[in-house]
Amino acid sequence: MAPGGWIEQIEAGPFITSDDGSLPSDSALASWGPLIQKCGDRAGRSCDVVLTMSDSIKNAGFVDVHEKIYKWPIGPWPRDQKFKEAGVVNCQHWMSGMEGWCMWLLTKFGEPEPWTKEQVHVYCAKIRSELKDPHYHAYHKA
């Protein structure tokens, strides 16, 4: 990149949480981030880039780095219309993408041992079911 150039990057974090306690700690959604992070670490592929990218960009020699981390809702639960729409789109993103995101990691690096495809399908079904629960005010960082 030539001097004076700039980049813009967005990453989505794997850790799903809620600020109001609506997401049970024993839910499949709450287990997703720690599980995927551990599998990614074992695979040598970090899944928490949202937490490390600013330092990585600075270490690559970029200056005047600005970082803004957002809470990206999953589902239509936010009151604000802008966030409600973003949550609906993000929920569809999760519903359609999660199996692809986790199949390789879980069947190769799952714990306590690699998972079967059937186990991944069952886990994804649990997550999809929880994503549809309107009582969960879930989000992840991006």
C-alpha cells in the first residue's frame, strides 16, 4: 500500500452475550464463542480477530488507527428501528452460515474429541432454535 493509503476492516466476534441476563449461561448460544475459540486455537486460526485486529494493524506499520467496536444484535429484539433491522439481517446471517462456520472446526478440532457431522447438525439445530427465541436479547461484537 502506498503512503497515505487507508484500509477499513470489519470482523465479527464469536462470543454471544446479553446485557440484561436474558441469555442463559448454559445455552448453546452462550457456549458457541468459547467452543469455537478453543477449536480455532487448536487449528491455529484465531476466531477473535475483532479483539486483536487493531494491534495487528498497528504492528503491520499503520498509523492513525481508529477502532470502533459495536454491539451487533442477533434478532429483532432491539427497540431502536435501526438496530432491529440490523438484528434481523444478522440473525439470518447466523441461521444460514453457522453450519459452514463450525463444521470443519468441530469435526477436526472439537472437544473433547472431534465431533461427528451428526453432532454438529444437532448443535446447529439447538443454536437455530435459540436464535428464534424472542426472549433472548443476544448480540456479539463487531
